[in-house]
Amino acid sequence: MRRACLGWRAVLDSAAMEFQEIAQQDGIIQVTLDGKPLTCLVCGNNSYHERNSMLNTRVREFFNIAWTGDKATNFVCTKCGYVF
């Protein structure tokens, strides 16, 4: 039996969720996914700071081209520091 292989982009597109950031004071945000608040897994808090990070690979680091890597948005819990 042969199975079709879906690329990661097709999987992500099929699992796409509605994403919304609600700005609060001092750079603090609340995040909702499909209308439900994003709640910290550690402390139950629902307010975050946003930051961006680079997704590097060993190959990119070896050839000194890490700056060409993909970027990710991280949400850092304001209460305990857990990173989503």
C-alpha cells in the first residue's frame, strides 16, 4: 500500500487557527486562538510579552549564514517566564 506524503506546509494549512493579539499596557499582550485565550501551561496566566527568535540549523551555522534562517514569534508569560 502506498501512502501520500503531505509536506509540512500542507499540514499547517489544514490545521490553521484564527490568531489574535490584544494589546494591553506596557507591551503586554493577550493572545487568543480560535476565540479561546492562550493560557500558560505552568501558572495559568494569560498575559505575555512578545519576542522574535531565529530558527537556526547546524548547517547554516557551519557556513555562517544563520541570518538566512526562518523566524518565529515567541510569547513569554509575564508571571513565570514560560516561552510558547
